[in-house]
Amino acid sequence: MHLLYNLLALVLVVLATPVFLYRLIREDGFGERLKQSFGWLPAETVAKVANKNAIWLHAASVGEIVATSPMVKEIKKEMPDSVVVISVVTASGYAMAKRIIPEADGVIFFPVDLPWLSRKVVKKIAPQAFLLVETELWPNFLKATRQLGIPVMMVNGRIGDKSFGTYRYLGSVLQDMLTTVVKFCMQSAIDAQYIIKLGADPARVMVTGNTKYDQTYTDVSAEEQQELTRQYGFDGRQPIIVAGSTHKGEEESLFSTFAQVRNSFPQAGMIIAPRDIQRADELISMAVSFGHQAVKRSMLQNNNATSHNIVILDTIGELGRVYSIGDVVFVGGSLIPQGGHNILEPAAHGKPIVVGPHMFNFKDIYALLSERKACVTVEDQAMLTDKLLTILQDGELSSAMSQNARAIIEENRGAAHKNTLQLKMLLEKANNL
């Protein structure tokens, strides 16, 4: 099974070569990303983290980086002399890590999961521990850590329904990976049950909570909120709707709903953050077709014109803070069967939250926020319009949802500390062997 995995991985790399060459020509920064993915790490970063008994955390993309941020802060607090290196897979994850985790001693791109390449990079960094954030399981990389005697721990572990179904087909490869992981610190009891069903030793599995409850990088003061509102050209616009992480098939409903919101609130503004920022121009045209005036966020850097009523967020790393200026938040990937996105960020700002029915990737958090009446679910565009208008028109309802959201965040803080204590125990045991 492992041989088959390696053959498939090699074939995929060969087939992707024309894509690599195209992106190398067309995409700024892709050359550096490609070099690192094939093992050529920046000398400056290597000097800071290699052979320094680093703690290596791997967070694939933006969502995992959000979960990693409080972990790194807690590690630096509990073990101030520790060197921390973070690896990512995506360019957006790299940019986010650089922006919100200044405590990290190095940020690198994760190597392509080929056997000789994984071993080369692991030997070069030589960390004292490797931490998988959420569920980043890579067979060759984990095999290399096992062969080199580096303990592996899963932190903020999460198994989505889709991942659970996919992993079950990996057979012996999955079992090798699960055997390599010394501790599984899972977000919820459901996630713990899933990882055990996949074959993890129950004695190694524990529930430590979700570190995203501990994130603070999105904290925004009243003065900063005013400045954000000004930067977005929304001075005098009220209320403001923020739609985060939207997907194709959802924006039409949002634009239609916004037209009806403007009938009741002529000075309303809306910010849409598409999951794929490359769709920004497409959304500008779509907004105009619905009779709105839209502008891209990148065009507001030096031009704060106030004629627009919609801003399309086409920059990386701003959404978490932008939620703070919304009067109500819609979280995308939920009106279509995508599985939803992170609803803890708007909850941390105490915002009333609206989602569609497809939240299966965040089932435990969604259930908690729904049960505590901090989040409402809509089935379609008509319901979306009705719920948004109800929240905007009912001050008591809006205030209650906000208070409920803040209470949930406060009650569930502490996962990063629990994960870090487990890491300290793991390191103490490894050092005593």
C-alpha cells in the first residue's frame, strides 16, 4: 500500500510539472514556494531553526494557522527558550503565518510528500517534536519522523465527515501514520470517536478543546474599528453586513438579499470576502448586475471614495478583523454543500451569526452556537433575507445573540494551554528515555 502511495505521489508530481512551470512564469513568489516545497529552504531560516531542538508545527492553510497562533503564544509563554518553526502548504497560509504569528522563529513551506525529500527536510531541521495541527497526515513525512525518533503529536485534532470517509481507504498506510502519533489532542468528543474508529489507540486520545477559542490576533479596539470603517469607505453607512468565506453559488443570494435590505436601510453597506480572492472581479460585475456599487478592497488602499455600498475583500488576512465592524455576519460555504467555515471568529467579536444548512465540517461548534442562540440557520435566499432583516430591525435580539456568542467564547478558552501542557509532558518523557 505504501509503495502504491509513493508511485501515485510521483506520478502526480510529474503530471503537475506543466502547471508548476506555468505558475512559475505567471505567479509572483511561486518560485520561492516551489524551491522550499522541494527541500531548498532559505539559509537564514535554516540557521535560526535547524539543530536547535525546535518545536515544529505544521498548519496547512489559513484556518489551521488561526488555530496555531494561540498554540505558539502558549508555547513561548510556558517554554520561553523554545525555538518554533511553522510549515504551511498554501501561499495564503504562509502570508497569514507571517502576519499573525510574529513569535515564530521561522515559517517554511512543507515539503512534497516524497520519501527521500521528507527525510531530507526532517534531518535538516532535526526538531525535538513535530505537531500536526488539526489533521495533516502525510505518510512519508511521518515515516521519516518515526525512523529518526522524533515524537509526533496531533493538536487541535479534527476529523470532518469527508476526511473520515477518505482516510478509511488508506488501509495499512493510515495505520502506520496513526501508530506514529504519540498523542491525539482532539477538539471534541466526536473528533475523538472518529480518530479511534480510524484505528488510533484510545489510550493516546484525549479531548482538549479547540484552540481557535483562544485566538486574540483579531482583537480590535473601538478606535481601530472606526479606522477600519473609514478605510472601507463606510463612514456614515449603517448597518454593515459582513459575508465571510463565500463560495460560488452563494453571492447571488447575498446580492439579492442586500437589495432588499437597502429598501429598509438605504445607507446599508456590505463586505463580501470570497474564499477564492481571484473571483473578486467576477463579483464586482455580479454586484453591478444587481444594481449595487462595488469596489475591491485593494482599490481602497489609497482611494477612500464613499460612492460604493459593497466592498469585495481581495486581500489576505483581514477577514478576522473585518468581522468587528459588522452588525451581522453571514459565514459562507454553508448555503451550498461545502461544509461551512470558521464561525468562531465572528463569535469572538460578539456578532450575530447567520449560516446556511451545510455546516458539517464544523458540526460541534455550530451545534453549540445554535443551541445557545448565537447563530441562526437559513435554508435559502428568501430565509436569508428574512433573518438578516429581523436581526437588523430587532435590537434586543441582536444584543442577545451578541452576548451569547461572547459568553460561549469565554467559557471555552484554554485549549491552547491544555495542548501545551500535553506537549511538555511528551517532551519530558522523551528526554528521560
